[in-house]
Amino acid sequence: MRDTKCMAGGSGRGHDHPIPLPPPARRHCWVTGPESSREPHPGLIVEWSRRDDGWWALVTYVIETDAAVVQQWLPATLLTPTASRQR
């Protein structure tokens, strides 16, 4: 048997710095488009990135009126979970 009371690493009891978890990836969402496109666009979040100005997501979305598929990094403020919006 080993004594494991003083192990290095981790964030055990008594620490005031919890490890922040990123939002889950690969989720369906609605993308708020540019002003010229009034409707939200259906999309899929591929990856998340934490930046100095907040969370950003790599999103693949469809602009149905233009029959275009777009993939770009967008701030989380432009995204809404699909369960939150009705079509």
C-alpha cells in the first residue's frame, strides 16, 4: 500500500481555483446572421475556444436563402441552443 495524501497536481480539497470546463462541443445551435439576413441559421458547433473576450465557437452553419454552407469562428453571443428557439 502507498500513502497518497500528498500527490502533486490536480485540484483537491481546499483549493480556491476550480478548473473551468469548456462548453460541450458538437451541439446544434442557431446562428444569428448579419443584418441582411434576418432569420437565424441552423448550425453545428464543432469546437470551443476560450479567448480574452469570452467564449468563441467554430461553427458550421447553413444560409438557406443563399444555399451556402459556412464555417467560421463566432462569439458565443451570436449562438442560441436549438432547444431555445422554435422554427
